[in-house]
Amino acid sequence: MKNGLFTKVVLLLAIVAVLAPFSAGQELRGSKTQMPAYYDSKIFTIGFWELPSMGEAMTLLHNGQINFIYQSDQAVEAGFNFISVIDAVPGDGMNPLWNEVQIVFKVGVTPHQFFSDDEILAAVGSEIILIPTTEIYICGVVGKKPKL
């Protein structure tokens, strides 16, 4: 019985997440919702939508299989074009739900680009601090970024 209720709640949250941007007058699809992201030193294009705050809280409470998207607002604010890093792609354990984790560079460390979650995890403590957020995104890997 609990499993059926949980499935209904997750389905409802997914519907709300998809319709919420539309009701606010935003596009549901297109380049405005896409950005580059690194996965194992390869750059991919991802499409993403943030869940409404209530959906984020419920998802964090009830879903144990969430991927991580690493971002660094600190690096961007310092003028560095930090490209997000994801920890999975289709065929490698990807779930369409992503929890944002902020990368904070330690004092004296110049912000720089990481290319994989393994590099990020290896730098924890010596170069960076990871700060989990409560932001949850529905995120699909659209494909590899075309060469310019």
C-alpha cells in the first residue's frame, strides 16, 4: 500500500515539475533549459528543470537514488566560466533526478575546472569543500556537445 502511494506522489511531483515553468510563462523545452556539463572528461549537453520547493523536499526525503550535479557559484562570481560536472549518464546508473552540490574553493586556491566527479571527490579537503543543497532538478542528458 505504501509503495502505491509513494509512486503516486512521485508521479504527481513530476507532473508539477513539468507544468510549473509553463504556468509561469516560461518555455518547457529548448536551448534556454540546456547547458553543457562534463562527465568523465567528455562534455555533454543536458536539459534541466528545477523542481518546485515542495517537490524538492519530498524528493530528498523519499528518493535514495539521486545523481549529483556539481556546480560552483563561487567560481562564476569570481569571473571563471565553471562548467557543471555530472556523475552519471544513460547507461551508467543515471536517474533523471539530480541534487545540486556546490563546490567551494578553499582560501588561496584559484577556481579551476574539474572534468569528472572522481576529480572532484579527490580534491575534497585539500582544494575544495562540497556543500550539498536542497535544489533538485529533473535533468536529461540530451547528447554530446557538437564540436565547434
